[in-house]
Amino acid sequence: MRRFLACQDGNVAIIFAVCLVPLLVGVGAAVDYARLADAREAMQHSLDATVLALSSEAAGLTNSNLQTRALEVFNVNFPSGKAENVAVSATYTRSKGANISATATGTVPMTFMNIIGVSSKTISASSTSNWSTQHLRVALVLDNSGSMYYDNKMPSLKEATRNLLSTLESVAVEDGDVYVSIIPFNKDVNIGGGNYGSSWLDWSEWEADDANKTTIATKTCTGYGWYKKCTTEYTTTVNDHNTWNGCVTDRNKDYDVGVAAPATNDSKFYPEQYNRCPAVLTPLTYSWDTLDAAVTAMNPVGATNQTIGLVWGWQSLVSTSPLNAPSKDPNIEYLDAIILLTDGVNTRNRWDGDTETQSPEVDARTRLACDAAKAQGVSIFTVLVMNGNAGLLQNCASSPDQYFKLTSANQIITTFNTIGTKLSKLRIAQ
């Protein structure tokens, strides 16, 4: 017995046998954890691909369909056999942009760790995709002066505008994502005669104009035969305001180059019975049928005042009287844009110019209006068709690539397509 206890032969074998089990467990654990890390990495990559794919379609899916679609996309990207009991969940939210958040879980069976009772390990991953989805508010300020009648300009403008509207409609996922106003202008802008009772109108100049007065002759006779004498009295009255055709001219300086609300008498708008009143403007709307009808109604007539067109385009973008644009959600980013198209020079406004000759005074008012709108963050595109003051329009644009000088009416179509594409890209910046 003493010899057995003192014998040291075979110790290495005994020690190896004793250490073999933990050694195998340790090596096996390393293998299992390598598989676990590989599965976790594959899960993360697959989930990242899933949220990126869902970002282009999530807005149009119900929550139930979003979950189904998330699992479908994930399974396409996640290698088969990497994990079991896989579950995927996705959430779409909109706050100062849009985002997709998704999580994935699954279990990875253990081979060697199973020896010590660990049959599986849970893995998980999360991923988020954020992107800017700006809401667009676009004012189409379109020259409807008489010169637009020539060289096929008005038909080209109508076709181009309809194409642009189709582009803008296509990038709107939900109602209100994109609003558009249409402001036809010449010397004046037509805000609609139905507004004649509005408190923001100053009728003083309209009522003083003889064209807005009616004179009635009343004949009175006395006596008979040779003694009959007749006198005629003339009574002049101002026409009822409901006979107004809807045209307004420039506001008092310097309200004429801004969008301050008409809170005082000096800041009100001036009706004018302009006999070449353009088509009625259309305030911001996402009714594409309404906008299409506004395009149809456009008709080239009258002199040119780019200032009033630009200012009313800007006016259509603000949430104050008289056009009262829909208020903006503080949790959403907005892009306000004006597209000003004209085919000639400024000729006339409330104070200066005539119907034929370029007016430096009117140009000066346009320049002030452009600068004021840009200072308030409005992005301005300018399109000059064939003839006009290139320097004025180029300086009015927000950047050199937002100014377009066209040599033919047909180029209006391609130019509006270019602007529509640019606005679409600005709306969604992934």
C-alpha cells in the first residue's frame, strides 16, 4: 500500500485526464462564442439593411404591414441557420424628420457549452435610420402679361406647370406633405372679387376713381304746353364694392415689398378695377384638381409688375391674413420656395412706368422684395424666358444654379422638370 501511494508513475496521464474535461469545455466555449459573435454580426448587418429598405416605404404602411415587411426584408438578408426563433420588430415615427427603429432577437444553439448545461444563447441587435423629410410649400409665381401670348409661351408654360405639379404630387406621401400655390400676375394680382367685404382692403383709391362711379340723369318737368319747362339733374354714386373684379395693386411703400399682416390702415391692400385683371390666384393647397383648374384659367394680358407677383407668392407661404397659409408643425422641417417665371421687363406698378418701357423704379421694388424674402429663408428660383432684365432675375435667385435663362418657350418644360427634380431631392435627404 505504501509503495502504491509513493509511486509516481503515470501522473501525467492522471493529470491530463483530470484536466481534459475543463480543457474541452474551454476550447468548445471559444468555438461556440465565435459562432455567437458571427451570428450577432450577421444579425446587425441584416437589420441595418432592413431599416434602410423600409425608409422608402414605411410611410405608406400600416403598423401591422410594417412588421410583416420588416421580417420579410430581414429574412432575405440574414443567412439561414445562423440563429433560431428569430423575431423582428420595427417602428416608424415622424418628429423633425422621420425615422425607422428596429430590433431583432434570436437564439444560437450551443454545442460544447451544452456539456455544462448551456443549451443556447440569445443574441439581439438594434438599428435606426433617420432622414430629413421636409414638407414642401411651393409658390408658382407665373407671368400672365400680354407678351406671354407670343412665341407659344403660354401653352408651354401650362404644359410645364402641369408636369411640375405631377412631380410634386408624386413626392407627397401623405396629404399636406406638399402644398402649392399659383399666383398669375401682370401689373396686378387677382385675389378674387368675393373678398370685397374683407377688413384688410382700403377702398379709398377705388372709390375715388371715376371708372368705379355711376352717373344717373334725372329729368324733371313742370308746366304744360308752351309753359312746360324741364331740367336735368345728374347724380353720381360710387359703385357697390361687390362689382370689384378682384384685382389689387401694390400696397403703400414699404409694405409693398414684404408680407407684414395688414394690421393698420397704412398696411392694407388696395383694390383696383384693372381692365386687364389676370386669373384669380390659388392659395396653398394639396388639391391637385384645383391647381390644374388654376393652370387652365391662365390668360396672357396686361403690363408687367414682377414685384407684386413675387410678394403675393411669398404672401401665400405665410400664416397671416389675407391668404392664411396652414400653420406649420414645430416638429416638422419645411422648405418654402418661390418659382418666379417672367418673359419680360418690369413696366408698371402703382406709382411708376408705362405699359411698354422698362421701369428702373419698378426694378428697384422687385430687388427689395427678393432680398426680403431670401432673408426670411425663402428659396427663390427665377426663370427668364427669352427677354428681360437678366441681372435682376439672376440676383433675385437664391443661388446661381437656381437661375435659368431660356432662349425658347419650349425650354420652359425642361426647366420646370429640372426644378421639380431638385425640389424632390431637397425634400428627402437620406
